[in-house]
Amino acid sequence: MKQLRNLLAFFSLISFFLSWSQTATVRGVVLDENNVGLADVNIITSTGEGSQTNENGFYLIEIPAEREVTIIFSHISHKNSSVTLTLGKDDDYELNPIMNTEVEEFGEVIVTANRRKAVQGIKTISPKAIRLIPGANAGVENVLKSLPGVNSNNELSTQYSVRGGNFDENLIYVNEIEVYRPFLIRSGQQEGLSFVNPDLVQNVDFSAGGFQAKFGDKLSSVLDISYKTPVAFGAGLDASLLGGSAYVEGITPNGKLSGVAGLRYRDNSLLVNTKETETNFRPTFIDAQTYFTYKFSGKFHLNFLGNISLNKYNYKPLTRQTNFGTLQNPIALLVFYEGQEVDEYQTVFGALKANYFLNDKLTLKLIGSAYHTTEQEHFDILAQYRLGEVNSDIGGDDLGEVEFSEGIGSQLTHARNDLDALIFNLEHRGIYTEDDTQIDWGVKYTREDIRDRVVEWEVIDSAGFAIRPPGSEFNDQPYSPFEGPLEAFENIRARNNTVIDRVSGFVQWSQRDDWGDHEVWYNAGVRAHHWSVNDEATAGNSSQTVFSPRAQFAIKPAWQKDMLFRISGGWYHQPPFYRELRDSMGVVQPNVKAQQSIHLVLGNDYSFEMWGRPFKLTSEAYYKSLTDVNPYTLENVRIRYRARNNAKAYAYGFGLQLNGEFVPGTESWISFGYLKTEENIDNRGYIARPTDQRLKFAMLFQDYVPRIPDLKMYLNLVYNTGLPGGSPSYADPYIFQNRLRDYKRADVGVSYVLTDGKKTYPKGHWLHKFRELSVGAEIFNIFDVRNSITNTWVRDVYTQREFGIPNFMTQRVFNVRLSMKF
């Protein structure tokens, strides 16, 4: 009997331990108010388990299954946060709590912010600011253009140049997956939508140079986006006169499947109808995106990112009048159009990402993606113009009208451009961490299969005489007869079937250490890239290999003032993408080499308090030396390369940004940048590059009415000095070095918050169902400044002069907006 009691006790003990061994896993990232991972957060459960977040804010804790467990998150400078969960056996639940700052009086400034991204020279942007800040193209890129070193003078475009680079030199990642944009788009008003959907965004990181080896092979910048992994159901809707967007997110009860999906529609006719050219214009831009995560277990997660985009651009210009010149000699260009442009861009993108957490130290990833785009650009447009003097008599009945014609002519442009591109990627990445050391590595295979037909020609007639192409035999009609054949002023015809195979890889090492009382961070790595180009049309092929070493060092001195110093640099390469291989005549040149750039970046962060509120001053100075440069011309957003590595260049400058709570409870910033970039083509001497935008000032400002805090205001202000703008596409850039006028723009938005997380209503009230609800109005280009993007070049046949007539951007536009979340 005694043995039986002992046996029952033994089995009871085993049963007790088995019941406790049935556990569930909770993991995630603890974020601060700026959605930055928070280090050293203590995590304690009501059942006695404990853990702590690492330097990136990541944590993992196991709790008993089938029991109600309360998890408490605590941090010395933040308010405690807690949640109660009941999970099933082997459930894997992701929880990303946001901890708010606790306001206390300290005898000295205590620095507790996460330094991981700051030491890497990465700027973190609040997703809330991205969704709220007004702009003609609101979104991530709209906010990026307010940063020092990031320039754009085209409010209809999402493209941007960074520290003297062009649009093709910027990397964009979404959850470590590289994304692409269409090839043929030549005008900002054709773009419609950025790839990045602001409704799906959780984190936004941006680096303007000196970035690590784990990022790819571009010369200028990295935009690293993280999409949400939801922890609860949510939905939202945003509608305005420019279009609308909707999203929904959720998670299954067992926490295994979570996802977010968004749908966007945009119509730019409200903006384009304010331009000088009167048109029949009805564009349609539609985009659908999804991001799902399925957790097979605590060790294995599978992610899917999908995107379908359809952009239709139907454009029928009617008339245009542009007044320019001086007060003493006013001149006008009056144009009557016939014909139309019909463009269509369809893109499909899908990616799978598998994450295997072997243990707390080792994470393995496998990423596969495919991008397919079919694009057509078809137009036939006849422009008949008059160039003449304008009546400036204030009391006259025909004030502002052309009363004497100096030039009469016509221009007929034609295009039948079609492109079909398929890009496939397969990549492995790994991360190993040991105490304060981290090693990252990766290897990637890319195949680009591109089929492209280019047919473009232009015929120019001035006063009844066809203008021959540049460099052809001189024609001095009507003084002497010319018996040669008629030729188009410009005639481009090519058919390319190009396949590019790439193999790239990287390895990098990161270390945090103490240097006496100071904290230091190191990072060093190297990339390698091998590619081969095969073009069927020219029967040409070529292969090359490049290596790119990079390094970073940062130190936080043990000073009373909160200062951080960093230096970074490396030898960067940009192997040519398809557009860089195609010359100005549309023909692929397989032997184009990778452009090279040596980066040196010096930076400083100074965090301090002013008016009893936190502020941060960030400053960076940079220098880039470029060799094997592939010169190009810039027309709106279309880049035409020479497809020759026959230039060298440099860029240097500095940037300052002050951000903080200028108004209590809000974040605003002011940016200033200086840039100089020049190139030397064929050793003819240095001239300004097409992106040489010398001075930049920008401000993002948020405010509210003190007595009515739910009435908020957002101001987006940008000033850029003029780009070297514009020369005809056929011209020698050494002759045309004139600049466009300065770019000045201010967008303002006003909204009234009916309800949000701080303002709730009881059940039964019609606002109870809304998590957030606001209505507002926006004014784009509030001062109605006439900004120009390019010049149209018109020849006066009598004086043989060529006039650069500015192509002006949008004028003042009013918009209304409704935003809601459930």
C-alpha cells in the first residue's frame, strides 16, 4: 500500500511538471513613442517568468499555456505597460507594445534612448508623421524630401536625389526585400503612387550615405521599410479629392497567422488641371498590397509580400500659353495641340521570406521574389506654336496677348515604346549574435530578363522649313536651295532582348565595446558582386566583378552633455541596371562598367533639453569621389544615359537637422543642406552635374490650438536653389549651363480630431466604433509660386536664337480629407 502511495505521488509530481512544461511563446519588439526599439526593458509575468529586451528592443519569453498570464513591461524612463493573455499549448504570439515617456523632474539629463540606429547614421521617421504631413504626393517620400541632402523639385513625383546622386542610385527595401519601380516613366505626373503604402508601414529608416555592407550595390542612399505585423484587428479609411486608401489588419486567435492588406486609388487631375497646359486628362492609378506572416512554430516563420499596380495615363493636351522674359521685353509662347498620349504600366510583385530561429543566437533567412512589369508608352502629338512679344500696356484691351510673332513653327512627336521585364531574386541571409558582437552575411542570385522596343521620332518645322538633326549638313534656306532628303530632327529605333545574371554577397561584423568610460561601436564588412550581360540584338556579352569594403565607427563620450560622434565610409560600386546600359539611341551597350564612389561621412548627434522639452541636433559632413561615371541628362524624371564610363565627378556638402518639441506634445524639425557636385566628361573640365542643387532649406512643423487641442495644423515648407536645367537633349552640356529658377513650396493642412486614443466615447455613441476619426482641409502651394521642372526649347528661325521656355509645375490647390480607423 505504501508503495502504491509512493507511485501515485511520483505520477502526480510528473503530471505537475508536465502541466507546467506546456508553454506558449511571446515575442516581439518593445517600441518607444517614435516607433524605435527600446533597449533594457524589464519583462515580468504574474507567474514568475522574467526577461529583458536586447539593444534592438527585441524580446522572447515563455509563459504557461492554458492559463491567464499578465505580462508587465517596465523601464526607468517610461510608464509601465501590461497585457493579460491566455494562450494555447505551443502558441507563438507576437506582441509589440509601445511605451510612453513618463514625465519626471531629474537633477540631470538621463540618456536612455536606443542608440543602435543613431550609431549607424540611420534616420528614423515616424509613421504617424508620414500619414499626417500634407503634400501633393503624401507618403514616405514626401517626408524624405524634408531631410538635409535629399532634394526634389517635382511635387508630382515620388523620386528624389540624395547628395548629388540621381533617382536610380537609391535602394528601397520592404522587410529586407528589394523593390523596383517602372522603367519607362518620363514625367512625374505619370507616376501616380509610390510602391510604399503608408497605411501598412510600421518602421521607416533612411541612410543618406556611408551605409553598411548588408545593404545593396547603389551609390547614394538606403530606404529601409518595415511593414506591420498586427497583434489585433484594425481597419482604416482615408479619402480626399485626390483619391483614397483603405486597409485592414488582423491576427487569428492562436496568433499563428497575421496580416495586413491595403488598397489605394489616386487621381492626379486635380493637380494637373492647375498647370499651364489645358488638357483632357483622366489618369487612373490603382494599387493593392498585402503582407502576411504565418508562424509554423516558435522557430519557423513564413512571410509573404505581394503587390499589384495598374497605372493608366491618358493625356490629350489642348492649348498652352507661357509668359516669360523680362518686364522690359515680355515674351510669350502660345501652343495649340493635336493628338494624345496613352500610357499604361502594369506591375506584379511577390516575395516569400522564411525565417528560422535556430536559437537565441542564430537566425537564418531565405528570401525569394519575382517582379514583372509590362509597360507601354504611345503618343502622337502635334504642337503648333507662336513665339512673340506680349502686349504689356496695362490700360490696353489685349493686355497679355501676343501681338507680334517672332517665330512660328510646329513640332510633331511620336513614340511606340513597349517593355516587358521579369526580375527574379533568390537570397539567403544569416545573423549570429554573441553578447555584444553580431555577424551578418548573405548571398543573392538575380536574373533580369528584359524585352524592350524603342521607337521615337521628332520632326521640327520652323516658319515652313524643316529643321535638320544636329550635326547634319548645314541648311541656310531660304537664301540658297537645299536638295538633301528630309530627315527627322530626332530618330531613335531599337529592339533589345537583354538578360543579366548577377551573383552578390556580403559579410559584416559589428561590435559594441567600452573604451574606458566611453561607449564605442564598430562595423566592418565587404560586398562582392559579379554580373554578366547578354544582349540578343547586338550579340554582345560581358561579365565583371567588383568588391566593396565598408566600415563605421561611433563613440559616445562619457560627458555630461549627450553627444555621439561617428565616421563611416567605404568604396561603393553600382553595377549597371538595364537603364544604365541603354544609350541615348536606345541601344544596349553590354560593356558599361560599374560606377564607383568613395564615401567619407562625419556625423554628430547632440541631444539636449530646451524649454523643458527634448531636442536633437544632427549634423553630417560628407565627401564623395566618383570614377567610371556614366553621364546622363535629366528630363523631368526620365534619365537618359550615355552608356559610357567617360567621366569622373565629386560631391561634397553638409547637412543640419534640428528636431524636437517646438510645440509641447508634437515633433517638428528644421533642415538645412549645402551641396556641390560636378563632373568632368572626357577631360574637358568640371561642370555642374544635373543634380547640383546647392542650397536646401525645409521645415516640418506641427501645432495645435491651445484652447482647442483637437484642432491641429501641419506645415511642410521646402526651398531649393535651382538645378542646372536645362539643355536640349541633343546639346553639348558644356554649352548649356544655365539654371532653373529656385524651387519654393509650402503645403499646409488643418484637421479636427473627433476621436482618437486619448478621447473615447461610451457604448451607444456613434463615435464609439471609431478608434480614430478626423476631418481636415489641405492647401498645396499656399503661396501659388510658379516653380519650373524643365525647359521647352524653341528656335526663332529669324534670329537663330533658341529660347528656354519654363515648364511650370502645379499652382495653388485646395483639398479636403477624411481619415478614420476602427
